[in-house]
Amino acid sequence: MQESPTQQTCYHCGDACTEHIKANGLQFCCNGCRQVYLLLQENGLCGYYDLQQVPGIKVRGRFAGNRFNYLDDETMQKRLSSFNTDTQVNIIFSLPQIHCSSCIFLLEQLNKIEPGIISSQTNFERKEIFISYDPRLISLKKLVQLLAFVGYEPDINQEASTGRPKRSYNRGAIAALGVAGFCFSNIMMLSFPEYFSGGEIEEPWLKQTFSYIILALSIPVLLYSSAAIFKSAFKGLRQGMINIDAPIALAILMGFGRSYYEIITGTGAGYLDSATGIVFFMLVGRWFQNKTYNALSFDRQYKSYFPLGVSVINNNKEENIPVTRLKIGDRIVIRNEEMVPADAVLLEGKACIDYSFVTGEQEAVRIEAGAMVQAGGKQKGSAVYLRVVKEPSQSYITQLWNNDIFSKEKNQDQSFIHPWSRYFTAVLLSIAFLTALFWAWHDPSKLLTAVTAVLIVACPCSLLLSATFTYGNMLRIFGRNKLFLKNAAVIEAVAGITDIVFDKTGTITQTGKASIQFKGQPLSIEEREKVRQAATQSAHSLSKALAGPYESSEAVGYIDAFEELPGEGLTASWGAASVKLGSNGYVRGLPAGKLSTAAEVHVKIDDAYRGYYEIQQVYRPGMGPMAADLLPFNLHVLSGDNDSEKANLQHLFGTDIPMKFAVSPQQKLNYVKELQGQHASVMMLGDGLNDAGALKQANAGIAISNDAARFTPACDAIMDGTVLHQLGAFIRFAKSGRAIVLASFILSILYNIIGLSFAVQAKLSPVVAAILMPASSISIILFVTLCSSAVAHRLGLGKN
């Protein structure tokens, strides 16, 4: 996008140019804007200016080299960052300046401007940016300087440095609402003489004085309070679309324009009381909508309690507690494939940490005793013992779980309601045009009143709010009942499922509750301790059944090497001594076979096969009624174990449902793919250890969390194992969401039809229409909240 050299406004920010500063024939208001333009041009990012004319932010006075020296302090860096290693630092900044698609484009291309920046992602709704950078190439101070230089200086304060969640307030919106309320109330007071006298004030100079005071009071409302509405409408028009603010902006212009004409020409008193009232009540409605939406988002992100536990060592006794109860100084144990829930120092064991959950890098990092282990990493190998040095943050875990790296394009479709609502504005403008034609022909005096009321009373907001608030409230209800969905799109995915695939071990069976017998050559005390210690390293439910309470490892020493093959078994070594636990095929190299009627864990010690543990697993309470409740769906059961539990499973689920045993993680994924190939919409439920691929492939993948900080980022939802028996109620509740959205959509349409029927007849005052418009939005919010809460209560989900 090029402009003529004679332009008098800044090419970057659009401000008037008082200095003659040019580059490539373009005019700039200051050297700061010129430098940003040259920086973007040098890095091939001038497409930034194609997204919106003069999208930049004035940078004059924003770049000062010494202002950010405090960021060189190592303590401050650690407090601000959410992840900190020698090669990568992750940090989140609040950027209140983000205002359009051009901002997003520029901020997400920072890695092209500065090689030390690995990646950057913006959250437009929260006006935040997530940046990963290499501290060897760029310091935190220089990073902030770069952001300030391009016009996006981060809002760094004490709350941000402590990592505590905070509510953000849009001071500009509150100020606009205050100005509109002050001016509207005073205009109403000054209009009383006109009302009470029937328009005949005996002193002409007094009437004229009141009129011009009212006109003066209306100007801040038009130019300041309604500015956001005009900007939104103008941006939509520039992008070739008519958004929901366009008819509102037109109505405001009509109301103020006619009023100014009447007052200035002396032909009437105008309608500035109604015009300012329109703006005031519109802003009140939007403030209420935003406040409600932010409350739902805040509740979901920071008050949701993930069913994640962590093992804490107290007085040589292991105890499992919720992650939220962790305190600084606690000693914790993290097993293979478990996530480190908080920044901690390694005390014992060999840490091999997989940070792919945080960084996307697949290579694990080896950490020595005494070194820091960052939250979000997963242990690969034998169990390690850590000392917590920073309180865990559920919001940080939520952020990791919602990382776009793991989302891909799954569940990204818009709500089914959006195609219906996109044409609303065009239809509304057409009705307003026809209304104008009718009254221009029959009674021109009613034209402005009718058209303004039409443009105001119709509420496209309520149509869009139908899905937003319904699913927002449903996410909150699901969370209170210990089912945590990644986003609202998962609700529609759950509502549309046809097939449900269950993993057996750790999903429909309980972890840590089993009847155990050893069949084979008797083991010595030392051998039993080695088996126990080897089993302790794994988070698999069968390993947990073999692992007793925590004891000192001094009797046999610490494990030197550990390896676990998901779905097969594990190997632990103490120098030359070793223990191998797992399936018959893994331990003995023989084809999978059934030696008993229970689950089996075979044992090999120092290359000598010693026998197997026979583990009679215990099923979760309520599995039988749950299976009966799910009869409308096609049920499937997969298991990595042998078919020893087949009879019990058939008793629970019936003899006619497909069951497969001794399946590998890859075979589980392939099974889900095959079902989808038959046009099935699949829900997969697994414990996240051997089912990560299948959970990711499924239309709705639910990780069943028991008492461990172990789940896969590929899952769409996390369910506490204690509420699995309520799966049928959860699915019915998800299905009800579509009905509630549709009902609220119909209610909104009916409201608009009734309101428009009065407006086109010029029987509705514009200011009354302005009151009714936010009232409709409020009624939609109340309707969907009450309906979803009532349905949840009927399904037994409203008691928490």
C-alpha cells in the first residue's frame, strides 16, 4: 500500500506530521515511526500496512534505553517468566495497545525481526502475548525494548511479576460510559422545561440557551463515548463487510444529525435527550455483557480444579494430595510420564525431563541433583524426588493444556448458530431502507423516528450471545462436576458422538485396588523389594497395584537405569542386577498368552524368569448402570492386557459389544481411525498413558485422571475417575446445549420481530428501543443460564 509523497499524515500511525521526516517517499510524524517502518521493510513485513491503513501506534517517547535496566536483575526475570532454562524462556506480557488484526500480524512476526525470539502468540481477547525466546541471543531487557520500540510497551507491574491472576478492567470503556451517563442525565434535566411547557417557553433567549447547553453536552457523547461503535463499524466497512455496529452507528448519526440541524437552524428543539440516551443504554448493555462474559472466563480459567494429584513424602510415608494443596518446601515424587506440577529442585534420582509439553522440543533434558526442574516437564525414566520451590499455578497448567501446538485443527468449527446470524445486519438494513421509503411517501415527519427505532431495537448481539453464554455456563457446570473441557467446541463434539471406546486398565478399573497373588518361584525379601521399587517408578495402574507404601531404598540401593515401553512393561537396573516386569511377550519374548483368569504381570530377575503376579482388578462403582445408560451408543472396549477379564466385561457391558485385548497404543489409534472411516463420531476414554494417540485421533478424547499429575495435552477433556459413572448424564447435558442455544436463538428472533413490528409503524420511541436492546441481551443471558442450570439439576449435575 503506497501513498503519495505529499501526504500530511504519518504513514505509520496516521497522526498529523509537524516535521518533514521522510523515507521512500513516505511522510512520518517522528523518527520513531520512521524507524519502525524501516525495520518492518528490512524484514519483509510491510504486509502489516495492507491489513489496515495506518495501523501502527505512535512510538515517540516510548523508547528509552535506561528505563528497563531493572529487567537485567535475575530475580525479576525468574518472577516474570513461566518457564526458564538456559536455552529457552517463556513469558506472558499484557499489551493493552492491541486493537486490530495488524497488531496481531506484527506481534506474531517478531521472530523475523529478532532471531533470538523463538515464537510469539497473541491472545486478542485478553490483550496478551506469549513469547518464547533464547536468553543466549536476546535478554529480557532487549525484548521489552523491542516491544516498546514498535509501539507495544508491556504493562509490567507487581501483580504480573508475582504471577497471580488479575481481573482486567477496560478503563476507556468505563470512562466512556461515565461521560455518556453524566451528559445524558444533565441533558434530560435541561429538557424538562421543553417537556413541561409543551414546547412554548415564554423567554426565547432561555430556550435558546438551554438548547445550546444541551448541544455542547452532547458533543462528548458523540465524539468520545460512541467512538468505539463508529470505529468498529468503519473497520468493518473497510474490510468489505457490514458488522453488527454498522446499523447502530447509522442510527446515532441520524439522531444527532437531525438534532443539530434543528437546534442550529432554530426549527426545533432536537432529540439529543433520546440520542444521548441511545448511546448511554447501548454502553450499559455492552458493559453488562462483557462483565458477564469475563466472569465466566475468569471462573473457568482460575477456579476450575483439575483432578490432578501429586505424591508427597511426609515422614517416609507417601500421601497423594491435590496439586492445589502443594506448598513451598514439600517433598514430592514424580514417576515416569508424570508431569512436574511446580518449579522444584531435584533431590534424588536421575531426572530426564521432557519439556515438549512446554516448548514443543522432543529431546529430553538430563538434570543433575541440586538443579532446577521447571513446571510442565514430564519425567522420562525412574521416579525422582523433588523439593518444591514455587507454588503451583493451575492457570499455568490450563495455559499449557490449551497450547495451540496440540490443538491442530481439531474442534475448530464455529457454532452451528453462526451461519444464521451472519446475514442479520444485511436484513436489518434492508428493513430500515424499506421503512424509510414507506414513511417518506406517507408521512415524512415520522421517517426519522421509525428508521432510528428500527436500527436500534433489532439486536444482533443477542443472536451471537446465544451460543457464547450457553456454552460458557455449561463449561462452568461441567467443571464443577469434575469434567474439564478444553473449550466450548468440545461440547458440540461430545453432543454429536455415535461411538464410545473405553480403555480398560486405569479407566473402567480402579487404580491401586486389586487382589494380588504371585505364581512361580518364591522371591526373597531383597527380590520382592526390587520388584516393589521397580513398580514404584511407573504410573501404570498395574504397577501401582504392585508398589507398596514408600520405604527407604537403602536396602537395595537406587535404580541406575529405567525404561518403560507403554502397553508392554518396564525394566529397572541396579548396576549388573535388573528386574523386568510386564506382559508375557515383553518379559519372556513369547507370544501373548493367558495363564490365568486375571491380569498378569510377569517377572524376570537377572535374566531368570521367576513367575507372574495374578492381579484381580476392581471395577469402578456404577459401571453396570453406566453401560445400561449408554445403550443408545455403540460401545467398544480395548485393553492392552489379555482377555482374562472378558467374562466380567461382558457381564458389565453385554456380550454383543466389540472387545479387543492385547492391543498396542498404535492399534488403539488405528481402531479409532477405522471407526471414523465408517462415518462414526468417536469418543475415546483412556488414562492418557497408553492412549495418547487414540485420544488425539478421536472426535472427543477424554483423559481419565485418577490420583496422578499425568494426562496428555492431546486430550479434549479431563475427567476425574470418580465421576465416570455419570458419563451418560454428561453426554445428555452436552446434547441439551444445542437445544438451549436453538431455543434462545428463536426467542431472540421473536423479540426482534415484535420490536421491529412496532418500530416500522413509528410506534416505538428510539430511546425506548435503546433500552429494549440491552434488555434483550440481558434476557438471553438469564434465559440460557437458568435453562442450562435447570437441565444440569435434572440430570444430577447441579448439586456441586
